[in-house]
Amino acid sequence: MINEPYPKIYLYRRLVQAKLFIDNNYADNIDLDNIADEAWFSKFHFIRKFKSTYRYTPHQYLTYVRLEKAMELLKAGLPVSSVCYSVGFESLSSFSRLFKRAAGITPSEYIARHQKIKAHMAESPLTFIPGCFASRNGWLKN
Amino acid sequence: MITKMTHVSIYVLDQGRAYDFYTNKLGFKVITDVPMPGGDRWLTVSPPEQPELELILSPVTRTIFSKESVKALTELIKDGAFGVGLFTSNDIFATYEELNAKGVVFTKVPKKEFYGTEAIFKDDSGNWFSLAQLN
């Protein structure tokens, strides 16, 4: 590992630790109130820096990570209720509401849409890739 | 007139390992992941805020190359002969710290240059990329 100092390196490290903490523990009931630790001048300052770096406040980012993971699991065909709880939401209604706001469709509609895409991929994979690559790789013969 | 670039190939030594590197370490999104005839896999990923540019993670072992070419390419990739491109970040120090914490290998730490602040990292195969926050 190369270590070369740059301005406020310790603040960047704490910021990244907070982000990675959310990435790794999103499924648990985590407490974001203590995520800005004493390294920061103020909680407000920390949240502002987090937002300018990651586009979301820590709380919004946690919801974003949970919804992203939920989409992955729904794509894999897992049932809505088990996905909801396994990514850390505590109620099905708030999960569905937040999901719809982010994805534009309900979790069940999302599953249906991806099952359709998956079936289409299995049936005609070549419609998903540029023809020149398919031809060059010898996939057009089959 | 040519309007946009939508697909670019990156030759990787192991597609499964590259999938893990580009998604879990770099945080890229999978755009297309389709099994192809003959056991191949068409796999593309994109930087999180640029879904219209698909990086095709192509295994060097794909049969279009001769055995000799595969061997030569593998050596060149491992040796870091290919600098594939430049990724930008809105906060290079935070991105550097995160990737470093995830074990991504940097051959240059963020440094101020004429055009911005720049670092260089390698993917899991040996392809190198510039990471920059431009002025």
C-alpha cells in the first residue's frame, strides 16, 4: 500500500469508513446517528461532506443501498416479502412505497418485468448484443 | 456523423474474477449478462452514472484468438501493457481511499497535475486506468 499524505487524509478515511459501514451492514438495523464520529467538527459538516461526495445523505444512501440490493434479489426471482426484510426494511408498506418511488413500478411488477427479460434472453440471446461482436465470436452459426 | 461510443472491449484474464472486481470493488453496474452459444458469456458493465457506455469484459481465452495470441495477450495484460482509459471521480481522495481499502492496487497515488488530480490503478487482470478529478 502506498501512503502519501494529502489534505485532511484522516477525514477522508472516516468518510469512506462510514460509507463502507453502510455498504457492509445495510441489512441490519443500523444507527446512523453515531456514524459521524469525533473526527468531524460537527455532524452537520459530516453530512454535508457525505452528500457532496456520494450524492446522498447517509440516511438516503442507506435507503439507496437497500433498494439496489432489493432490485438484485428481485431480479433473481426471490419473493417480495423475503427481499424486503433481508435488505433491512422493517415494513412491507414502506419498502413498497420507497421501491415504487425509486423504480417507478411496484416490486411485483419489477419481478414480472425481469422474468420476461430473462425468458427473452434465454430464448434469443443474440438480440441483446451488437451483431458485429456476435459474428466475430462465432455465435451467429448456432 | 459519428455521435457516441456505446461499447468498448476490455480483455480480461478471468471473466468471473473481473465481474467481481468491476462490480464489487469499482461499484460498476451490470448492464448485460447473457449466456452465449458454446458456453460463452456476454458481460458488460458501466460506470454508475454512465449506463450508456458499456465495457465489454471479454475473456482473452475467447476462441477468436489463436493459442499463441492468447498466450502473448495474457503476458502483455499481466505486464500492464494496456492503459485502457480514464475514469473520473467527483472526489478523487474519497474514491482513492475507498478503492485502496478494498484492496485495489494503485501504481500512483492521487497527485496534482496540470489538468487535475490523478491516480493510476490496475484491474484484477493488469489493465491500468487513470482515475482523475479534472480541473
